[in-house]
Amino acid sequence: MPGEVIDFTPKNRTGRRGAEIWEWLNNAPLNGMKVESFVIIDDEVSDMLVEQTDRIIHTTFKFGLCGEDVTPAIEILNTPIKNMFEDEA
């Protein structure tokens, strides 16, 4: 449902946010959730995975999400993801 927080990322052994996000996305179907798209909005992106770079809105700690970030975030959300967790043949 739009506007509702449905879950949060787990802490994992690597301590890398990108890995935590990847783990959550990987486990979502097992938890009955279908992820069709996602955007990462964060002020610290140095620990994200390379595979996530086209889904990141890099904000600042001081200002957070700004008006100029909204359109790119919506564009990312309107771009469906492929199944990232199946081996491609």
C-alpha cells in the first residue's frame, strides 16, 4: 500500500547497507511480497553494491530528500526490475 512502511532491512554479517538491501529483496518473495521496483534513498552510498547504482538517490545528511530528488526517484520507481535473483541462461 502506498505510503505505508511494510518492513525494514535486516542487519547482516557484512554490515554493508547494499548487502542488507539485497538480502531483503532476495527474501521478499519468501515473505509473500512481490517487489516490482525499488529506489534506495540514502545519504551514505559508499557501501552500496555496484548492481544497485542505477537505483540510488544520493541525498545529504544536512538536507535529506529534497524537491530535486523527487522526479528521479519516481522515474526509478516507474522502472520495473527484472528478476535479479535468477541465474540468467
